[in-house]
Amino acid sequence: MTDLYPAADQRELLRQAAAAHTAASTDVETFLRRLPEVPDAADITEYANLLSREERARGDRQAAADAAGLQLPSVEPE
């Protein structure tokens, strides 16, 4: 029997992860555009949450890139 919904290949998973990372980064930018001159505790909490989401999305994107064979050599000096 043919599967009606074939599993997504690694490239599609990478595209989805990149889109999620872009959305998270855009949310950080949107927040920063409306940030008041003097942030309050709620602003700091929101920023922390947005950064955490963006960092998780970046990690997911990197993991998807690795799985798709896009592993980059380290540019850090050893």
C-alpha cells in the first residue's frame, strides 16, 4: 500500500526549520522596534522568552542542516 503522506525529506525539514528560525528572529526584531526607551520587568521577561525561542529555533535549524549534509568545518581556531 502506498503511503498517502510520505515522510518529508531532510531538505524539506531544513526549509521548515529555517522558516521557523526566520519567524523567531522577526519576532525579536518586532519586539525591539516597539521597545520603550526604559524597559520594564515585563519587557525584559518578554525579550528573554523571545531570545530563548530564537536560540532553540537556530539550534533546530543547525541540526536539520547537519542531517541534510550541510555540516560546515569549524571556523574557530583550535
